[in-house]
Amino acid sequence: MRVERTFPREIGFIQSAVNYSEGCRSDIIEGIVRASEGIPEVVIADYSADVDHNRMVVTYLGLPDGVAKAILAGARAAVERIDLRRHIGVHPRLGAVDVIPLTPIADFPMETCISLAEDIGSQLAEELNLPVFFYERNARRNRPQSLPEIRAEVLRSLERNEPLHPDRGPSFAHPTAGCTVLGAREPLVAWNVTLKTNDLTVAKRIAKEIRRNRDTIPELEGVRSLGMQLTSKSLTQVSMNLTRPERNSMPWIFRYLQERANRLGVEVGESEIIGLIPLSCLKGESPSQIAWTKFSERQIIDNWIR
């Protein structure tokens, strides 16, 4: 399915791949998507949900006013429908509206994304009573900047029943919707590769090797990785975030994963791309070279630019 509109490069636009903690119940998934549809100047470029992660990602593209309205509409629907006290999933999370990134695309200014994140954070705190933690380009001085660091710090406070110290909102988690992490950041690629085994130790071993080598192997620079169990499919998965996609080659990383898995007597399955990627990540190779079997033109960010 091709894109239905494009944005001029000289103006650019914002991409926001919002992570919601629901991937099982179709009525809730559809309710969140419906709530944020039909807003002028914004389009839902892609959305996907996963049962094992129990997580959904909705990718909004548009200009500031429309993106803010879509995010807030989706957040209202998610807070109304999701109860984290009954949430089970392999993906780590802090909230019903778990992560809200704002990424400038083409010639759109980062400074506008940073300012918009501040405004959205204030509205989420005031209207929905959510503790909001700013990350990446909105992170406060002497505070954690990356999502993994913030998540670890907040989880420690929650486990010890200590007051939280959010950048906006109350010092306690919302009873059913938890907390939200929000901020402007550079492009990121979310990519999962399945392994044809239900032995989680294999996925964890490969993910750990990626983390260990990302500072010494240039092709792995900025790659975050976790090994996860996909119980519904009797498979496992290496789940990755490419935080420096301009420097990463997805075909190279895929072959690296294949080699490591084969050494452990395991075959690699298919790739799953969450949200959108720059075409440059494929380095001129076809989607089949990373076993991207559900490839869609809509998931190439370049196709939305004219």
C-alpha cells in the first residue's frame, strides 16, 4: 500500500512513533487508533501490535499542531482503557502511554520538536495526571538521558515504594496508567529478528554479544538489543533499536545475526520493522536481504517526502 500524501522537504515534518502498552485486545487497539484518526495535518503512517510484547506502536506524521492533537487523543484513549495492574508482556514498560518520541524529518527543526515535547508533557501531566519524564534532547541536566536509564531508575523507585521525581506531574505513578517518557530525539529504527528456537538463552546470548561489541565494531554502533521469548509462536527474538541508523547497515547486521545464530545451531527467521525506516538503512539492498517478508512502501520514510 502506497502513501496517500507527501510533505515538502524544505519544510519537513515530525515523526512520532508512540508506544502503547497493549498488543492483545483488538477493541482497545482499534479504539486508540480511531481516537487519533482524522485529525487535520497528521497521518497515521503505520501501526502494529504484538501479543507477546503486549505492545502497540502507532506512527504519526505531520506538523506540530496535528501531531500534538493526535498524541493527546491517543493518550486519552489509552489511559481510559489500559490497566497496567493486569498487564503481562515480555517488553519492559513504565506506562500505558509508555514512550512518546518526537523526531524531525527532512528540514524540520529539532528545536520545534523540543518545544513541542515540553508542551505535550505539560498537558499529559495536567489533564491525565501522568508523571512525565523527559528523555533524549529534552532530558534535564544531571538527569538520565536514555530510555533504558530512565526506565531502570523509575522501576527502582517503584519497587522501593519511593516517591518519583518526574519532570512534570505527580510524584507517584498513575494507579492504572503508570508513567510516560517523552522527548525529542534523532531518528531510531525499531527492528526485531526472530530465531527458530524457543531456547531464550540463544537470543539473550546474541543480544549480549551485540551490546558488548557495539563500541568496537563500527557496524554495530548505537545498537541496543534484548533477547525475548515469543511464547505464542514457540520462537525467540533479538529485539533491536538502531540509535545511529545513518551509520548502520541492516543487511550487514542481519548477516551478523545469521552467523552467530548458525554457530549456535539455530536458523534465523524473518525481520519485523516497527514503524518507519530511512531507505539508507538497506544500503541499496532489497528488503528480502533481511527477510522483511511484510515489507510495505509506507514504512520507508523517504516515500513521505517530496
